[in-house]
Amino acid sequence: MPLADYVKKDTIYLNCRARDRVELFSQVAEDLLSKKYVKKGFLDFINNREDKYPTGLQLTDYTVAIPHGDPKYINKPFVAVITLIKPILMKQMDDTTKNLYVDTLFILGLGNGTDHLSLLQDIMKLLQKGSFVKKIRACNGIDEVKFVIKDAEKTLRGDLYE
């Protein structure tokens, strides 16, 4: 299933404000819980997982994070797309001694491991094209985010078959 199908209109959070990761995760998890995407325990899980296995990535022009939940806390599969007005400090995935200021996150809430791996691979391919994050960050509305994702995936699929 393409990324665009996992990103729902009510799981897109643009221009958020949070002092730190804990506050951001709390805001998003509370909203996802109220919309029945996740179960109680999701927030604790993603915070604990991020402590042990950081997901911050330093790209050429941007820093992003891709936290993921555990299937046992997911009611409906989703990907939350989050942009921040002011970056928050997170640990780098490939060097946990390094901190990064992250301003764009993709939180994965998937029902099974197979979906998780293929979707993560697709997201990584999109992120390697620096223009993808730039376009997401420039979005002013939810429909615009959905369009950018669909368009990027269409381009990516085209690249794969050329």
C-alpha cells in the first residue's frame, strides 16, 4: 500500500509547536487516541522506543525523524506527518551520541511488520530526494500535503520502471 494511503487527512499536523519531543509526542498521541487510531500505551511505547532506538536522520538539507509504534497499540494503520515551527532536539539514528534539531517527522503506526518494512523503505527513498521534505515543509494545507506525497510516489514509481 502506498504511503499516501496511510497518511490520512486527520493525521497531518502542520506548523506544530512543542518545547521538546516528549511534549510533541504527547500532543500527537493524545489526538490519535481521541480519533481511535491508537490504544492507551502508545505514547509510552514511542517515547521508550525513541529513548532506546533513536530515529533522527540527518539528510543533505534537512533533519527528519521516523518514530514507529508497536502493532499492539494500533487500531487503524496510519502515518502521521508532522511539521514544526521550531525544531526539537532528538538523537541521531546512526550515531546516538549526536543530537539533531528535527523539524519534520513521520510517525508510523502500522498493524504488521511486513507493511512496516516496505513502507519504511519507500519513505527512505522519498527522503533521499531532498526536494520531498522541502515540499512537505512548504505545504500550507492538508490537501497540499496529500498531493505532494502522491506526486512524489508517482515520480518514484516512474524512476523504478525507467
